[in-house]
Amino acid sequence: MTAPTTTRAPGAAPRTPAPASAPTRWQRLRRSEAFAFYLFLTPWLVGLVGLTLGPMLFSLYAGFTRWDGVNSPEWIGFDNFRVMFGSDPDFWPSFGRTFFYAGARVALGVALALALAVILNTRLPGRTFFRTVFFLPTIVTGVPMFVVWAWMFDPDLGILNYLLSQVGIEGPAWLGDTTWAMPALILMSLTATGGTMIIFLAGLQGVPLELREAAVVDGAGWWHRFRAVTVPMISPVILFNVLMGLIASLQVFAEPFVMTQGGPERSTYVFGMYLFNEAFWYSNVGYASALAWVQFLVIVVLTFLVLRFARRRVHYLGS
Amino acid sequence: MTSTAPERGPRGAAPLRLTLTRGRVALVPLYVPLVIAAFFFALPFAWMLTGAFKAPSEITHYPPTFLPERLNADNFTQAADDVSLWRYLGNSLLVAVVSTVGTVLCASLAAFAFAYLRARGSRVMFGLVLATMMLPPFILLIPSYSIYQWLGWLDTYLPLTVPHFLGVGGAFYIFLLRQFFLGIPREIFEAARIDGAGRLRQYATIALPLAKPALITVALFQFVASWNDFFGPLIFLTDSSKFTLPVGIRFFQGLYATDYGNLMAATTVSVVPVLLLFLVAQRFFVQGIATTGGKG
């Protein structure tokens, strides 16, 4: 790392004939704040241009080509998109599955997180312990835990169907059943909702106590208080969690990849799996680039729609 | 991010005496959902830890047992024989530590610039930081693969570490550190400048030491993210001796799909380091996550 403009001392011996009292343009530049700003930012800028914006543009170009990733790409105009929207039997179904997964996961996960946060936002003895337990699976996650869940979902040897049998329910085959595989993935995702809960807890602590006390004085029951005071007050936080949840779960990949390989009978073949297989299994790299751009644009459009919808529903304090 | 203890007295915590004047008995209904939820949140960890010590006959036994009949470590030695478990552990550690160092360096430099240095275009740059937070990894991974192929970096750890020195995927960390830096009074830096300290000295000797809690938060998040990362190693590594734990376990699962005892031993090896890290440093994780929502 070169030292940026650290030489405040005017000792920089002027090799140019310019007098020391009038610094050259280069010296002025070197000392300027802007120069330092961009010097500090250089590593990030290199990454932005070389490993983010550059690749994005390249993948946009690749989306309009037929390309196997090895030979040179061949420009085919909008053909990839025509195939995608028109004749590819995997596109629309995988899209539908992904939206089903994301919708259910976000709706149930945000509701669960909010419920847990509301309960933990009291002076309940032991709440720190519960917070730890609920937050743990958010941090300690990934492939190892998916493998554990796959065993828990095992219809014969797993713990879940055993527990169900104890209350007189004959459990489904979970990951082996076309109807139950996706709900199983959603069920598992609910334990990863601790981060959302933490954000809700932080939001709930910003709800002025006076408002709730006033509601209590007015004789409002807890449900009415929750609907009329708490929810409006934390609506920006709810919006944030819904949006972040949607963005993350529309990209789901590792869970089905590890637990079901997209099966049985493609019932968990989500968009991420589809994209991955096209790119790294079938070497349709051009087509997969087009798919990746569609995924990106869907997320951008969805974000925009959610924010627009929210403009009328979300209450910001003091605005 | 200051070191106030939020546990002690949350400002907005509902005072129970208002709602529950009839005494503590009224608390019981609140515990019922909490205990049920906690059971399901903790179950996978209990199931994994106990499974790792169960003998094969016990694994396939019905009804399932909760605690292993006797503790045997055979699964661990067996798992280490089947795949290079300890090697994967070392690989994971190497990749996670190096990428954490890179992230902390790059993010703190950028955050320092955003917090203290004025320049034309700085707002646009910060906008770009926030915009990259929304990028799905797929859109970058396919072209990045070609770039690394061209550079000859495939099947090395370079694609898993070098980008972190260049801030790729680190937008959240830049944001978090900038928020923290903005909380440090400017006068401290003014004083240092009068004493003749250059900007790099101010960054290294004033900003970094003061930002220690935020830096720890960033380091913890990146370490865990790198440790849990599956997609990167899956795509960039092919030689099985170079695998990190997540791909190693996936590989193992492919070989011995239903050998649950050994699989649980392998997952335990992978999970316990992060589990301990979480238990020791939970407050940093909580504060880091709570900061994300703050801007919402």
C-alpha cells in the first residue's frame, strides 16, 4: 500500500524548477482530499470494475449468444429468450416453484419472527436464553445442517415422523414425496428466521412506550394494541424484512441441491437449480447467462413493486 | 454499536406490570409457544450431536433413541478414513481466515474514505456500494468462472480469497463500518493532523483501534460466511483434496448417502467451530444484524 498524501511536510524535494513555496499541480493533487479518497477506495474500485461491473456486462452479452463456455460465443440475438419464454419446459415451472417457495417462506417466516420478537420484547425471565436458541440456526447453517435435516426428514429413520407417530399421525415421506418435498424445505427454512427476529426486536425497542401505555389506558386488548400501535409503528421494519426475505429466497439453491437434487420428479427444481444445471452441467453458458439476467431483473422489478405498494401502507415516524 | 448492554433495559420493552397485574401466573401462556419453538430450533443440533456418537446399529434402530447408549468416537475416525475430514477442516480454516483478513482490510479502507474524505463523486460511489448489495451471486459467478479460467485460477483458493481483498460481496461491511466511523468525532482526526499524522496514519492508528467492536463484527460475519460458503468452492474447486468442509460433506453424502453416523461426525466437525464462535461472540452478531434493519 502506498502512503497517500501522508507527506504533509513540505520536504518533498522539488526536482522540477518550480519554487518550493508554490507546489506543482501534481503535489497539490497528491495532497488533496479527493486524491486520498480515491486511493483509499482503490481496492474496492478494482473489484467493482473488474469483478462486478465487467462480469455483469459480459454476462449480458453472453445472454445473447450460444456459448458452451469453451469455444467462442456465437451471437444469436433474442433466441435464448424466445426459447426460455416459449418452448423450454423447465422455465415456467421452475419459476412457479421458486415463487411458491419464496412466498410461503417469507410469509410464514416473517410472521413467526414477529411473533417471537413480540414475546421476547417483554421482561420475561429467560428471554436471553430463548433469543440465543432462536438466533443460533441463522448463523450456524449451511450444507452440514441441510444434511442433518435430510436425516430428520427420513421417513423411516428420521426423528420427525417418529415424533408425529407419537401423537398418532402417520408422517409423509417428506423429501421423497412430490407433494411434501417443497413444504419440507419451507419448514426447515423457518428455523433460519432468527436474523429477522433480531431486526424486529431492534425495531420494537423503538416503539415509544407512551403509545402503548395510552392504548392500555384506553382499554385496548393486546391484539388490538398489536394491530393499532405496534404494527404501524414497525411497518418500515416489516417492509425491510419482507424485501430482504424475498430477495434471498428467490435465489434458493443449496437446500434443494443438497437435500433433493431438485426431485422427486422435479418438484423442488427451483430456478437456482435450473440455472446451475444449465451453466455447469449442460454447459449452456450463454443460455444460463440469459437466465441469470432474468432472475436479476425479476428481483429488481419485485423490489420496485414492493416499495411502491408499501408507499401507501408503511408509516414512517414524523413523515 | 456502542457497548451499552441492550439486555438490561430495552427502552420499548412492554412493562409486564401494566398488562399482567394479576401476577406471574399470566406469564405461563407466553412460555408455551417459546418452548415449542425452541424445541424445533434446537432439535437439529441435538440430533446431530447425539447422532455423531451413535453406533451404526443404533442409527438404524426403531424407535429412534435420543441419547446414544454409549459414547463412541468410531464415527469420527471412520469419517476421517473415508474422506479427508481433517484436511477439509484445515482448508476451510485457511480460506475463511484469508478472506476475512481481505474483507476487513478492504472494507475498512473504503469505509474510512466514505466517512471522512470529501471528494467529487463520493455519493455516486456510495450509491454503487449499496446497489451491489442487491446483486444475486449467479449473475457474477458465470462470467467470473470464465475470468478465473482465463487467469488459470480454477482449482486454486485464489477465486475464494482474492475477491475479498477487492471488496467483492463486502458492501454490507463497508456500510456497517462507515456507520461506525461516522460516530467517531472528527476533532480527533483534526488534532492528529495538526500533529502531522497523514491520512494513512490516521486510519491505522486512530480509526482502526477505535472501531475495534465494528471490525470484530465484520470479521465474524465474513468468517462465518466464508466457512458456510458452498457455491464458490462447489464451482471453483475440482480436486477433492482441496475441498472445504461444505463441499467435502456434500461429496461424502454422495458416497455414503445413508451412513448417517459418519455423516453426523463430519457435520459435527464442521459445525462446532461456528457454534462455539456464536456462543462466545453472540452480541457482535446480534448488533451486526440489528444494524442492517436500522436503515430500513
